[in-house]
Amino acid sequence: MVDDEEAADDSLAATAYRHIRRAIILDRYSDGAVITEGRLADELQMSRIPVRAAILQLGVDGFLATAPRRSARIVGWDRRSIDELFDVRLSLETLAARLAAQAAGHGASAEGLGRALASAHHAVDSGDRLAIAEAHAAFHTRIVDMADSALLTSLTRVVSGRLVWLFYLTGAGRDAHEQSHEHDELLAAIADGNARLAESLAFSHIEKGRAPSLRLILADRGE
């Protein structure tokens, strides 16, 4: 009985996590807004226990900063946070691309990465900004998975969460088809086992997004 109750709480926490995360990404809460367990529990019509677990996980994933008295603050975007995200991505994701290519060179299959890219292409064709953001972030995450490094996977978790948010916020002002084409080139380099080219393409692809991201997000926030 206890196990069943714990499983139910875990399921509700996952539901709460997805709901709150989606609401944050879709900008239903303003930057810096304070939200409470009680308010979220009322909105989701569930107890505070799964909501509390969701808030804690969203804090780990970089969406919320927890505060006393069972509240949390939306961690928004400013010039420093955007630059920090790109700086960290340049370090972690270029390493992931190189390791993934090396793995392919030693016989690892890139089929999973190909499927992730096909899903991203489908999302681009749909025109759904959130679906595009999720799919493009999933492609980058799949590269990390292919790199087969437990530590690298752990380090990139927070980056991956906020990456979806960033992609969504900048989606209207960037060419999703161009981004997908760059992913095609990166996939080809990884599948060919060309570690140096994969690393270089990953660096170029990431850095290319910094200036437009700064412009689009800061302009939207009046900076």
C-alpha cells in the first residue's frame, strides 16, 4: 500500500513538473515572479507533496530558485544568464560531439541520433514553436547520450532544460530550417567518425546562436 502511494506521488510529481515547466517556457509567469506551493496545488488540483517535489526538480533544472516558506522564484533571462548558457554549452556540447564521433568511429550506431533529427525535421515542418524547441533540444541531448559519459550527461541536465526555453523564446526570430540543416551536417560528421569536424561544427552551430538569442530575448524584455 505504501509503495502504491509513493508511486502515485511520483506520477503526480511528474505531471506537476511538466505542467509548471510548460507554463514557464510559454511565459505564463513573468521573469522573477514568485509562485507558491499552495497556488500551484490549487491550479493543478492536487496536494502540495507532488507540487513540492516538482518545484525542487525545477530548481535543479534551472527554472526556479527556491525560497523560504515553500515558494519559488522564476529564474528568467538577462545578458549574463544567456552568455553563461552559451559559454557552458560551448564547453560541454563540443566535447559531446567529439566523443560521439569517436564512439561512431569505434562502431557505435548513430541511428538514434538520426531518428532524433528526423523528429526535429518533422517538428519544423509542423511550425509548432514548442515542438520545434523540444525536438531541437532533444537532438542535442541525444548527442550527449551517444558520447556515453555519465558525468557529461549529469552536467548537461540543467543546460538541456533551459535550452528548450531558450529555443522557444527565440524560435519566432530564427530560421528553424537553417538550424536543422546545420544539424544535418553535424550528424554526418558524427556518423562518419570525424571527431575534429564534429567538434568544430558543434562550436560553430552553438556560437552562431548567441548574438540572435541575446538580441531577441533582451529586446523582448525591453533591454
